[in-house]
Amino acid sequence: MASTDPQESPEDLPKVLLLKKPPSFQFFEGESFTSTKFQYLKAYESPLPLHQFLAAHAQSVQAVLASGGASINADILQLLPAVRVVVTTSAGLNQIDIPECRRRGIAIANAGDVYSADVADLAVGLLIDVLRKISASDRYVRQGLWATKGDYPLGAKLSGKRAGIVGLGRIGYEVAKRLEAFGCYISYNSRKKKPNVSYPFYQNVSELAANCDALIICCGLTKQTFHMINKEVLSALGKKGVIVNIGRGAIIDEKEMVRCLVAGEIAGAGLDVFENEPDVPKEFFTMENVVLSPHTAVFTPESLKDLSELVVGNLEAFFSNKPLLSEYMDE
């Protein structure tokens, strides 16, 4: 490992590669994510082509700080032979080539539990908004239509709804606890049944969809979950069913979801993530039964402060030969 003598000048500190500025950095600029034990090497500020920049620093970069906007794949890692850890600002790892990291003995640390409560809160908020038509009725009032057209159409109650959760991990379990408190009946789908969970388990996502009123996507994006929510699943959810996605956009076949919403084959959607961000299907813009959020579930000042401390803590631990604070272990 590199030396971490506090008397070192910034130029002598070990380097942490940043391929792209993480979205979370813009909220703090120089106030957070900094340390006296390492220095960021910012590829996005260099005039050099990326491969030349990485070649110039190949032997000095031992750590990479990754975010959702920049993939850490085999091609990138091949240019960085000294890398021994990848720390990411996200809970999901779809932007990191995990098998390649494992093959090369590179440790991975993610955001752990930092985001779980915020994401779960937004998932429940989106569901309530769709059911009770909060955003739609807000627009109705602001446009002066209440006075000219009368009362707004009725929404639906949350209590008593059957909520199906796809992915009962940290976030999914937090969503389940919140919805259970609202009087919902919880069931779930995950890669395998959770031994200490009493909620009904469905191995097949279509069967889960057929037995719930709201389907909430909380799993990560992998080759197995890409377009997992397809025509069959949406048809099983049915005309009275609502879908909420706070996972990743590509878990749902977005074109099929748009078609189902246009045709009235599902009742509504609450979406924080999209398949080709920031491009969002224009059909959504006129749909009163769809609530849109610009991938902001994780962004609260409280969680970003916690994230900063975790990211810096992981990197400082690495350069001090200590265990990572939130190391990702293969399940």
C-alpha cells in the first residue's frame, strides 16, 4: 500500500481515480468526499483521451471511485494493473464488472445501507401519489379547474392493498415494513426465499404480479433481471394494478409498459428510474396516472452526508490496510 504520512504533500498522496464526476459531488463540491490520506485523479478534467490518461497513471492508481455514470469494465481495468479496490457511490453494482474484479482480486465496496430508508420512503410516496392522485389533483387545482369543472375524480386507498415486492433486500425490506404499517398485505419475489421472513414468497414474478394490486421493483439490474418485468408480468398485474420502480429502469421493458399504460392494461405507474436516462418516453407526459421522478430517490442532504463519510471511510481504510466499511460480498 502507499504511504499515508500526514507530512506528505498532496502530490505525494495515493491516487483515487474518478472517471466521471459522481452526481453526489455536485451537492457538496469541495465540502465533502475529501481526505488528507488520498487525492482524486479526475479523468474528466483532462484534455487527454481516456486511454492515454489511464496509461499515464496506470501504475499509480490503486483505487477507483465509481458512480452510475461510468462503467468499470474489463477494458478499463486492463489499463489499470495496480487497482486493488473499487468503491462506488451507489447501492447497485450494475456499472461494475464484478466477475473481472473477482478474477483480479479487486475488492468492491458499495453504499451499503446509506440509501435504504430514503429510497423506501420515495417508493411508498410514489405509490400513494399514484393511488390518491396527489400530483394529478395538484395540477388540477393549479390550473383553476376545480372552480370550473368541479370535484376531481376519486383516488384509491392504500390500506388493504396487496403489495408485491420484487427484490426483498435492504431496500425492499424497508418498503415492506412501511407498507405493512399502512395496513397492506405483503408478498415478495427474490432470488431465493428469505429464511426469517414470514411474507408469502413467489418464485415466479408473474405469479406474484397476479396476486397483488401494486408491484414494487426494488431489485438490482443484472443480466437476469434485465426486462424481467415484461408483457407477461404486466398482463398478470392487470387493469387495476399499479407498478412502482425505484430499482433500475431497464428491469422493466419500458416500451411494453408504455403500451400497457396507453391501452389501459395496467392502472398506473410511479417511476424514479428509466431505461435511457435522462430520456423519458414522451407518452408519460400527458398521463395523469403516471408519477415521474428524475432518479432522485437517494438524494437527501442527510443521506449524502452519510455517503460522503462512508466513501471516505472506505478509501481511508483501504490506504491504511484496514477492513473496508461496506465491502460487497458475493451472495
